[in-house]
Amino acid sequence: MLTVKGDSSALSVYNNTVTFENDNRHGYECLRIKNISYGLKYKFKYTVVVMMSKESRINIWDNLKFLMIVLVVIGHFADEFTLRSNTCRALFLFIYSFHMQMLLFICGFFYNREKTKNNILFYISAGYIIKIFFVIVKIIIGVEPEFSLFADAGIPWFMFVLAIYYAVMFGLKDVNRKYVMISSIILACFAGYDRSVGDFLYISRSVVFFPFFFAGVIAKDIDVIEIKKKYRKYGIIGSAAIVLIWGGLCLFKTDQMYFLRFLFTGRNPFFDDVRPIGPLCRLLSYAISAAMCVSLIFLIPDRKLPAITSMGRNTLNVYFWHYYVMLLLIRFADIKSLYVNVPGKILYFAIAFFAAIILSTKPFGFPLKNVKNFIDK
């Protein structure tokens, strides 16, 4: 399917294959733009927008978002036991090697310049609302509340980093994309030497995760579905092998691999044991994250999956609510006491899984949906 912009007198030649750029009746959306000159008879130069199925495109990203947000919840549940459980350490390491990187990649993929100011205001507002809710929940569970205007080690960072990325992208209009990608990776590789870089102003995570967000922006020019179809057989085999190998290393070589935890989280300067080769360690973490993200894109179906695809559209709601729910369950239901035997451990993570499912439902759209609607009025 092509959208042609040019001399309208020539459109009759392509009546059977052309739709107009803003015509959404066919359920397609733009993916890639090329300038093409047609034939000798028609001396016209057109901008041709290659189209892909909107349904397929949205489905794969929603399916991935659902999986990533479930892993966010499971990862936080696992982190409660990383100091005394090798299984939780391995699970945490595996999940953190790709889950936020993938979510930021998808955010970049759907980035657009429209309503930039509104989006920045929304993400900043969401970040501070999360902070306020944390204060309320900590008072409820009897923990000393904390509040910082310009720093946070917990989950609000994601909202503030997205606000920063929207502002940065607005300023990077028409800048050479290859240069931006290469320079952002180099900067991240050396930023770890600055011990002052950390949670303040979310600088560390903003620098470390930007290449993944920007990769998503660049990926708009790539027909992901077509690539999956073209290399489906080898892509699935290779991707499964990558996931199994990395999963095996996390499980059986946990102690040797665990130094990567502090690189995957993106919030720490280089520790002393990796400082001599910090940039190489950062590149290693990037390579693992990128390989896992690409592998999951190949492995996750691009068709609509019952319940899963629709729930994948509500990831911000789950992100907003899940940590409060976990804190309340730990305080009032003592769910950590389950983690003593195999059945108890299974139940503990089942609670995490079903919490993600429940929080994906419409009632938990409050308050973020309300804030978003109010800002966009």
C-alpha cells in the first residue's frame, strides 16, 4: 500500500493502489518515506510512504509491553530476596538486562513531536504523583516517608526520563541520527567515571538508557514485521538460542555475571572492580540488552493475542500501581513469609503475575488517565 504526494493529475494512473496520507479507512499507517521519480511518461517526483498493517504493528508492541510490565513486577518481587536467594539474583539479573531497555525502545518507536509540551508535562506530573503516593503508602505501612524534588532511586525515574527524552528529541530535529546514536553510546560509556552522576536529576539513567529510546525512534524507518517474516525461521532459532544461553549464564554463573546488575539498572557510576575497563563493561551490557531485545521481537507473536494485547496498552497503569501493591501486601499480608519452600515460592511469584494482570484493567487507569485527559484538554 502506497501513499503518493505529488501532482494530483497523475493519481488516476495509480487508482487501484493509492490511498491518501491522512486516510485511515484502511487501517494502515506510515512506516517509511522515500523519494521516487516515476517513469519517462510522467515526469513527477513523489514522496512515497511505504505502508504496513497498523493492526500488526500495534499488536507486536502491545504484546511486548505486556510481557515487559509483567517482568517489571516480577523483578521487583524478586529484588526483595536478592540478598539471600541465588534464584532471585539470577531472575533479577535476567529481567533487568532487557525489560526497561525494551520499554524505552518502544516509547521511542512511538515518539512523535505533536503535543511535545503536553507529553513533557504529563510525564513530569506522573513522576511527582508517584512520589506523593509513595509518601502516603509509607505512612500507611509505618515507614518513615521520604520526598525529593529532584532525585529518586525508585520507580518515578522512568517518568522523568521520558520527559527529558521528549525535550531532547524536540531539540534534535533534523540532526544527523547516526551521529546522535554514536555520540550517545560513547557518552554513556564514559559517564560512569563521574562519581557525581547518579539519581540527582535522573542524569545517570537519562544518559545510559537514551541509546535504546533513540534506537526506537530510528526503528520507525524499518519494517519490523517484514523483517520478521523474511528471517522468521533463522530469527526464531537464533533468538531462542540467545535467550537460553543468557538465561543459562544468569542461572548457573550468577556470581560471575552479577556485576552487570549495576550496569543494567543504569543508575550507578562504575564500581571499583570494573572501573579500569568501565567502557568495555558498558558496551558488554549494551550488547546483551540489544541482543535480548531483538530476540524477543522475533519470538513474540505479532498477531492479536486474547486479553494479552489489550492489557499491553495499559502498562503505565501497572507501572504506577504495582510497587504500592507490593508494599501493602508485604506489610499486611506478609507475603514474604511464603518464600520458604518451592510451593511457597511459586505462589509468591504467582501473586506478582496476577497483580500485574489485575492492575492492567480499566479501574486502575486512575489517576494517570485522568491527568492525561486534563492536560490534553
